[in-house]
Amino acid sequence: MIEEHSAIEEHSAIDTTSFLLERLHAAGLTDVVSVEAATGGIAATAGLAHRGDGTSVFVKSFGEAFGEAFGEPPSDGAFAAEAEGLTVLREAAGVATPEVLLADRDLLVLSTLRPRPGTEAFWERLAPVLARLHTTTQHPRFGWHRDNWLGRRRQVNTWADDGFEFFAQHRLLRWLGEPRVAEALDAADRAALERLCDRLPELLPVRPACLTHGDLWMQNVMATQDGQPALIDPAVSYTWAEVDLAHLWTTAPPPEAHAFFDLYAELTGLDRDWRERMPIIQLRQHLAVIAQFEPDWGAAEVVRTTLAPFRQRA
């Protein structure tokens, strides 16, 4: 059984590298001589492409052959939207992001980064980076000038003046129409989510909109070649800063990351109750996971637990 599983993994890696190599050559990057499959991503096919001059680039693509488990690939503008997000994070707030080398319908090609170091000092360097992003980019409205993608699903960014309405409609209730969410949550769960949305002004403090990364889970934190914090895979919009904070807080931060949360709270003036708000804000991401992935890694159970206080008692 172990040998069979290893053979399947090896075959999948070969398919991935061949697929990416063909797309790179079709896009004109004919100097790429080999591709090494990347690990960690779950919504796209990715790899490290090695060029004839000895340099490497990071590449990812959506392909029907690799997307059966996740549904149809996003529209033709997915990589352009991601490239725009990387650029705006860098230009608006000085966040280190990979350089965009190519972004077309089929491919996104980026400069390479390093895995983040497992040190407390690294996370202490990340705190002022994220604090600067959230405190220097405030905006009068919530949304973005275009929709973009959270994994393989559209992130709706229709402009709104009210943050509670924006979060309720476009970050929570938006997912109820997804087939997998409809299957995972029963009528009582959906009604509880609607009640929670109605009560958001009571449950969360008034916060301004600011530029957010939008998909800031632990795997999207990396490092530049000189060890500085860098971010990848954004789904940017102007919304509450705590959307980014909640994603980091709830995706198994390593012990050395706790220095980040204390310093970020100090730099941004967070109140003592911020941790209590994280489950409500992170509902958005759990619903997105349910919508896209099977298994959902326990997301449906977490959603039901968070919604329990809002279920109507008989």
C-alpha cells in the first residue's frame, strides 16, 4: 500500500512538471529546462522552474487536469488580479512581495522567495510590516475596484459604505449559495448565520476600511533572499484589518509567532478583546474552505461551533 501511494505521488509530480513546462514554453519562456513541483499550495498547480542560465522562477497555473477536486478554474483575469494585488501591497505600503515576471490567462510567473525562518525575530519584523499596511492605507469605502479570487472562488468586492453590511453580504452570506456549503450547513445553521450577520454591529467594534492582504494564512508568509518578511497569494480589498489578523491567528501559528501578535497589538492600539472576535471574523475563511475543498479539514464543524450561540432555541 505504501509503495502504491508513493507511485501515485510520483506520477502526479511528473504530470505537474510536464504540464507546467509545456505552458511555460508556450508562453515564450523556452529557456526553462526543468520544473520541480512545489508543495503547500492547494488551489493551483505550482512549481519551481529552472532556466538554462542557472536561475529559477516560481510558476503556477490552473489546469482542468488538476482541478477536478476543486471545481472549475477561475476566470481569465485571476492571475492579473493576483499580480495587481502583489503590486499594490508593495507600492502602497512597502510590503515585500515577489516580482511579477508574467501574468496572463494561463500562467503566473514570479521571482523566487525563501521559506520563512523559524525564529521569533522574523515574526517581530513582520509585525511592523503588517501594522504599516493596515494603518497607512485607510479608505472611505469597503471593497475594491474589481472582484478577485480566494482560491478558486470569486471574492466579491462590490463597494459599500458600511463595513458591517459589506462583511455580512460579501464575506459571509455570499457563501451560502455554494453547493458544498449548502450541503454542509442545515437550515438552522444558515438561519444562525443570518442572525449573526444582523447582530454584527453589536458583536464587533466600528473599524475603518484599510488595504488587506485578504488570504493571510501561515503558508502565505515567506521571506526575501535576505530574510525579511514577504507575502504571497493575496486577495486584496479594503476591509477590516482584523480579517488578516484572524487568518494568521487561526491557522496554527508556530510558538515563535506569538511575539508577532503582541507587537502588532501594541503598534496598532488593539483592545484586549481582539482574540474573542477572531472566530466570528474567521467564519469568512471557513466558509470559503467548505465551498472549495473536500475534505474541509474540520471547517464545517468550526462554523457550527461558532454559530451555536445564534441558533434559535426551541
